[in-house]
Amino acid sequence: MQGKFDRLHSFWHTYEEKLSEMSINYINGVVSHYPKTSLAWKILLNDPFVKSQWEMADYLVVGKMGYNAHGDTHALVVAANALRILSILIRREVLPDIAKDGLGDIDDGFLIVLVSSLLHDIGNQVNRRDHNLHGGYLALPIIDKLLERIYDDPFKRGVVRAFILHSIFTHMEDERSYTVEASVVKLADGTDMSKGRSRLPYSLGNVNIHSVSAMSVDGVEIVEGEDFPIEIRVFMTNSSGVFQVEEILQRKLSAGVLEDKVKIVAKTIPEDVHKDERLVYRLIGKFGRFIHER
């Protein structure tokens, strides 16, 4: 069993490193056009305390509870996807609310989305339950310290902080997001569901509808659409992936202000195969949960 765990952890670590690198490269390209967002990115990415928050979120959620990863890689993937979504929206003349309502500019909107994405899940270090609430008070001193280095005006700092805290608190599908910024972060959070992200808990025996459906998602693409500004394409190898699409991604979309701006397209691959890839072979129920055996 230990050898199996070591092999899985090696695969998982390599996969996460690749995802992190891709996300960092994409974020670097976007923020290079926005000086305030670029400064916030450099500060947070190199802050050892912020890294400890990601690490401890993963420690509890993955190491102790058997959930999918919610540490630094998840934060980076969500941040990259959120910036991609916001960039497309702006190209289609959908502005972040801080700019649309005259409280700031587009750079402020990107900063809000970036910071919220990077910090949205640090509350998991307290508990998975109510982690969006825990995340707000844990992020507050980080946000205050960060914004003091970027904004001279204390009123502006207060405005930006409010946008970030709303985005963190409402990133779960059970909470309504009332701003474009928060809705972008919430939606991006739901797009981090490719099967490599769920392989470790699934392969170690944590088999339930969440892990099986997540393992069925082969990949996710976010592109500029035709009839809707955003098109999110979900590719599944097993139809159980519909659970991820309907119960997580669609619910996150519906609990924000972007429902008329986003189309979700989910399909099984390869399209010419008429049976699903088998994920569950034999389940054994013991000690209050089902264990997967092949």
C-alpha cells in the first residue's frame, strides 16, 4: 500500500507542478498589462506566509479529509481561469463592476479577481465546512497589508477590500454573488475539475459520486463564444461527469450575475465510442464508507 501511495503521490506532484507552471505563465502574460495587478501578483506569489496558507489548506483537506487539492495549484489554476474569463468579458464589453460603477478602473477589476482567486480557499485550513467564511477573516490581514503597498488612498483601499471579501465569501454555489468580479471567481473555481486533480483521493479508495464524477472529466476549455461571450467546454470520458457539470459548475454559474454571458457545453469523448469508460469495478462497504477494489 505504501508503494502504491508513493507512486500516486509522485504522479500527483508532477501533475500539479505542470499545472502550476502553466497557470503562472498565463497569469504573467495577463498582468503585464495592468501595473497594480502585476504588483499584487508579485507580492502574493513570493510571500512565504501566503504559501503557508495554501499548504495548510491542502494539509487538512487532502491529507486529513481525502478531498481534491485546494492548495497552491488550485489557487493558481482558478486565478488563471478567472483572468481568462474576465479578459474575454472585457473584450465583449462586459466590464467589472468596480469600473462600470465608477469606483475604479479595469486594472482594479483584474486585481480584485486575482487576489480573490488566490486567497478564496485558505479557510480550508480551519475546516471544509464554512471555509468561505473562515477564508474572509484569514485573508483580511493579508489583504490589508497588500493593499497598503498598492493604494495610497485609504478610501480606495476600503473599496477594493470590500470587493475582494465579497468574492471570497460568495465563491461557493450556496452563496449568491452580486458583482461581476465575484461571479468570475466563483465560476473559475468550478472549472478546476480535470481528472488528474482527483486521481489521488479516488485511487486511494475515496470512491463516491464526487470522486467518480471528477475522474470522468478529462479536461476543460474556456474560450470566447459566438452567441455567448464565454463558452466553457467540458470533456468527459464517462457520463457520470454530468454531476460535476450540473451540481457544481452550473450551480456556481446560476448563483452569480453571469448566467446570460456563459454557455456550458459538456460532451463525452471520444464521440464515436458508444459506451462509457469504466471507473467503478467493485465497491466494498466497511467502516462507514465504500472502498474501491478491482
